[in-house]
Amino acid sequence: MNKHIKKISNYAMIGGMSALVIATFTGCGADEPKEEPKKAEEKPTIQKEGATVTIKESLEKESNTTSYKIIDEVPSVTSRVILVDVNGTEKILSQAEIDKLVADEEKKVDAGTSSLTKNPDEVKESGGLGLAGTLMASMAAGMLGAALMNKLSNNQNYQNNRRGSYSSSSTYSRSQNSFSKARANNAAAKAAGATKRTGFGKSSPAKSTSPSTRSSGFGG
């Protein structure tokens, strides 16, 4: 009788320990942290190619004529033109005003009377390029007057007159450097985007050696 009771007690003890082990494993599984969903990779930022141009208006007392010079020019998302008049008042030109300036200058280019296509020495003597010509000599010209720029792109006088449209050589150099950096950044961003889309540049997993090669010992 005592032996029978002892066996039942042993069975109960083993069953209790099993339940405890199962509960322990269940509890551990519940405490495991869930995997967080992977965040989408950030896309490289590509800046739109625009320019903010500041043009200063000056009154030449000797000739009593108005001249214009680019005093500042920086890359920007959208293109805009800031005009500083002879009194120092700043005004942002509207799109309608810009369109009219470009259209009028295009007519002069077609007629062969635009200062943009004249010899730089002749332009200097006549008082400069004018507001429309100065605008078309800026880095914003391609965005604001693409059709006119196509007509001017191969004209050597135009290329020479562009440098003279800036208030100083340092202003011209500063503008060229800032736009060169912006283009380089855009090129790098586009290249990074292409690499992520194609997977180019990622190392491929190493291939396992085939059993036949291992057994033959070829090359080893």
C-alpha cells in the first residue's frame, strides 16, 4: 500500500515539473521582442536646377544712361530675378515681366540688333547689355528663356559678353563655383539613386564549392 502511494506521488511530482518547464518556455517565448518592420531607405535628394539672380540698376552720369550688372547669383529650386533700382529698392520681377523681357530680346537677336551678339568692346561703349540682355547672360537664362538660349549657345560674342555682365570678376567666379558644386551634388545624388535601384556595388554572396570539386581536390 505504501509503495503504491509512493509511485503515485512520484508521478505527480514528474507531472508538476513538466508543467513548470512548459510554462517557463512559454513565458520566455512571450517575452521575446518582436522584429520591427524595416524602414524604407531614404532617397537621395536631387535639387532642381534653378537660379536666384540679383541685378543692380545704375545711372551713368556721364552718358546719362542706365546700366545693369549682376551683383549676386546662387543656385535655387526655382528661378527668380531680383532687381535693385537706382534708389536701392528691391523688386522681384513677375513671370509676366520676365516673359516680356525675354520675348523682346529674342526679337532683337533675330534682327541682329541685340547687344548679346555684338562685340564686347562695342557693348561696353554703348552702356552694356540692358536689363533683358543682362538677364539672358545670367545662370537663370536657360530656365527662363530656353528657346532664346538655343539661338545664343554657339555665339562667341554672347559667351564673351556673359562675363562682362557681372559687377566684378570675383562675383562671376563665385557664381561659377556655386553652380559647379550644385551640379556635382546633383550628379552624386543621381548616381546614388541609380545604384540603389539596380543594386550595383553590392557584394554578391560567395558560391559554395561543389562536392565534385571538393572530392577531386582539383586546384588544391
